Amino acid sequence: MEEIILHYFNEEMYSLNVTDVLVTFMAALLLAAIIFCAYRFCHSSAVYNGRFNVSLVMLTLITTLVMSVIGNNIALSLGMVGALSIVRFRTAIKDPRDTTYIFWCIAVGICCGVQSFLLGFIGSGFIFVAMLILGSIKSNDRYLLILEVNKKDANVLVKIISKYYAGKAVLSVQNANENTVEFIYEISQKLIKKQEKINNKSIMEYLDDKVKTKRLSIICQSDEMSR
């Protein structure tokens, strides 16, 4: 019994010849090119990272290589898990969509490594179409509106902001010193565009006609630079 189990762990269930290896990696490269194009088309020029896109191609090929080595060999698979468990990645992913592409590459590499090419191509086709359709969706970024006025104009400013944004601007912080008061409001990108259209003026132009501000800043809280 022990001999049978040991033989099962050490036996190579199949071996790839040169032709199979070439076909496997050509399929992986073709699927990686699809992922490359999907990432390129779904990201604006401001946030597109060429080096990350190239790394997606390499990740697909490396995953294919690992799966080809493992095959159906349990002993190799356990050893590979142990070897990869010591790897730690500390690169921050700024765009949540990038995580999707990483998993896509790994899935394609696994499909190619076990020679399930049809599943890899059909699955990648569906994902590619979904990425093109959903990749254009923009998040409704949150903005901070920072205003500083003289103390005597503080109450007037609050009423003006409430009127301009129809009471939808959220006052987060209010700081006061001897002469001035600082207000920090949370507003959405959608609200900014909507109220500019209704009032036919930006908040800066609107305040210039109503009250004198010492400082006015609008800061986007998003990490993206696509705007």
C-alpha cells in the first residue's frame, strides 16, 4: 500500500513534447494579448500604466509555465505551494480594476497550463466584452470644498452654500480662529455638475457675486488622475 501511494505521488501523469509546449505558450501569448488590449482600451491615457500592462502579459506566461511544470503531479504541486508561500507582494494597487486583470491573467495561465484552450478563449472573450462595456463606468468621486471667510461673513456663506447645492452639501469640518472661519464641505462630482448647470455658474463665480472669500479650494478624494 505504501509503495502504491509513493508511486502515485512521484509519477508524472503526462509529459509534454516540444510541439505541445509551443502550442501551449502560443495560446497563452494570444490570450495575454487580449488582456493587454482590454487593459489598454479600458483605461484613459492619464491612468494607463504601460509597465503594469506588460507585467500582465508576463504573469500569464509565468502562470502557464508553473501549471505546465506541475501538471497532475501532486508532489510537485505541494512543493510549488510551499515555495510560493514565501513570496510577499507589497505593491499597492490604486485602481480596484487592476485586481480583476491580475486574476484574469492567473485564470488564463491555469487554463493554458492544463491545455484547456477552448475554456480559456471562450472565458476571455466574455470577460473582454464585459470589460469594454463596464470599464467605461466612472466612479462618482467625492470632493472637498474648502472655504475660508471673515467671521462676520460666516453665516452668510453657510446660507449661500446651502442654497447653491440645494442643501445637499455636507458640512464635515468647521474651524474658527480670531478673525476667520474655515468650512470643509463634502460634495459629489455629480452634484457639482448638476448645480453648475442649474445656476449657470461655478461655485467660484457664484460666491464672487455674493460674499468675499479669503480662500476657496476644491480637492478630489480619488486616487485616480483620469479627470
